[in-house]
Amino acid sequence: MSAVKSLEAVARDRVGKGAARAVRRQGKIPAVVYGAGQPPESIAVDLIRTRTLIYAGGFKTTVFEITTGGKKVRAIPRDFQLDPVTGAPLHVDFLRVVKGQTVVVEVPVHFVNEDAAPGIKKQGGTLNITLHTLSLDVAPDQIPDAIEVDLTGREIGDVIHVSDLKIPAGTYTGEATDPVANVVPPTVLGAEVEAEEAAIAEAQSAEAAEEKAEAEAEADESAEEKTEE
């Protein structure tokens, strides 16, 4: 389970685009904490600290203890915005969490023991992943870091469903029959790659032929102009 992490914040008394820009100039990010039947609270958190947490992974499945002016509240990130050019965080939304509450989070799926899968190791098959995350309805203090899928013994043609997995805590919000991954023969993906490469080569050949024809036409026009002179 993810450990609760601390996060220092300062209260914001002004909101709006101008106030948000002023906060960012101070090296902080505007944020809001909402939920649990309480009014939303506008805060600002440190830019560098928040950027590090986001890019470290697992940000939206981590419960934070946010301290603002001596007051502490536990919350989980619900959403964040990044600058499309620099990738720097621009804003974060936090949802308050209280005892007895559950939240819906996307938990990453990790595949282990690929070397122990005969269909991949010995037969040259490929693991085709359908779900990289699972949506779980889970108590905030029980959110798994990841859900492991053991590939031991998996053969070509095997399909792994959600029902085959051991989910440490929470309830999957989809169907138990949802496929997570399957082991496909090497020729399946190989044929797709070959077809794609052939299509690219054909397009490049057609483009080269068109360019050559245009160059020859320009050369003929130039020769005719010289003849007329």
C-alpha cells in the first residue's frame, strides 16, 4: 500500500487567472482541496516538490497529509494540469478523504516472471497488453502500489482476465471477464509489422517516383524554353 506523504501548503486568499500567475511567479502552484461536505479550500504548493511527486509516478494513487497554517487534512489528487510546452505543473485538484470513504483510482498493472512463460521465452510469443491499469473502488489507505500479473507457465493463446488476478484491496469497477493481456504467436504481430513496413515502403517509392516525374517535367520545360530562345 502507498504510504501517506506530507505536503506543505499556504492558503490563497485570491483566485482567478491573475492570482494564479502571481502564485506561479513565487515558485508555487495553485491548488484546491474539496469534498467531504466541506467548502473548497484554495491553497498553493511548492512547484519543485509537486513536479517531483508527479513525475515519480503514482501521484494520483497517493494520499497526502496537507499542512496549511498548522491545519492538517488528508487528500488524494484527483486531477492536475501540465504546461503543454514545458511540462511544468499548473494546477492540482485534491479530494479530501475521510474514514469510511472509498475512492476510484487507476492502479498500474505490472507483469512479472516473463522468463517463466514458455509461450514467450521458448516459443517466441509476444505479450499483448490490453489493460495497463485497473480502475479500483478502494479505501484511500488501502490503495495498492500496483497489481502484479504472474506470467509463470503462460503459453501461446493464453488469455489473462481480471478474474485471474489477485487484487490486494478494493473492488474492480469493470467486469471480471475483462481481458488484461494475452500471449500471441510471433507471426501475429510480425505480420502486422511487415504489412506496415511494406505500406511505408510503397508510399515512399510512390513519392520518389512523383518527385522524379516532376523534376523531369521541369527539365523538359527548361529545355524547350532554351530552344525557343
